Amino acid sequence: MGVFSPNKTRGTEDAGDMVRSIVVVLVVILVVGVYFLFARNHSEPVRVVDSGPQVSAARATAGYHVLVPVALGPGWRVTSARDSVGKRQVTLHLGYLTPQGHYAAVEEAGPRHPYPKGTVESAVSPAKNARRLAPVTIGGEHWQRWQNGRDTTLWHSAPDGAAVTVGGDAPLAELVELATSLR
């Protein structure tokens, strides 16, 4: 008498039948589990966004020249873009995935922004144990530099009083490339 025996009536199953059924179910679960662990591509696709609307809004309302990256090399992808237009203040955030797979961001705020208490404070506040390092020169301008664990933040005050930070977990060379591209 086998499992599919026509002579076996319902309700006469024994423990062996139950064990065989459980084994079949466990094999199916194991096959599905192995597929999700090993066969699937685990990399999350990068969601690239269009920063044009945020840049246009910031430039249209700011009383200063809004700096944005121009002509970045291949591999730089915008993954986040936000602008904030208040009564007296405009801020802009552009986040990037770098060619080496790191995160880098540009944060910009106008002359009336209370720097360094604004965006830069969130990156370099003493509570976050940020260390001030020697400044770097980018495009003939001095940029202040902080290190907080793996994150580096570069800060610069533009001639019109706007403040710009470039930061993230990207290597310094990529952060300098991003800062150099600002126009």
C-alpha cells in the first residue's frame, strides 16, 4: 500500500503518511529558500532622480547664484534632490552615488542661513565627534574640512555669502571632484 493507494480510505492515515507529507512541504520550502538566498540578484537597483525641478525652483527664488554640479564624469548618478524655499531662505540638497559606489551630497544655503548651525551642523556637530582637519584648496578657494568616522564634510562660503557643503562617505578625491564641478 503506497501513499496514493486507491485502497486506502480517508481517515486511516498513519504517522508515516504525515511525515511524508511534511517532508514534501519542507523540500518545497527549502527550494524556494535557496532560490531567494542564492539565485536572485541581491543588488538593489539605484533609483536615479531628476534634480532639474529642485534646481530650477531654488534658482528662481534664491537671491544669490545657486551652485550646482556641472559636467561630472561618467558614473555619477543623482539619487536624491530636495529644495526648501522659505520666506527668507532657500536651501538645496543633491545626493549622488559616486563612480566608486559611495555616497556624496551637495548642500547649499543662502546668505541668511545661520551657518555653521544649518546643514553643516548636522554633519559636524560636536555631539557627532567630528574632527576639524586641515583645509583643502579647491579651485583656488579654501574649504574647511571635518571628519566624522567614515564621513568627510567640506564647507565653503561663496563670495555672495551662500554656504556650500560637500560631504559623504566617498573618498576625498571624489568629494573634491564634486566640489570642483560646482558652477
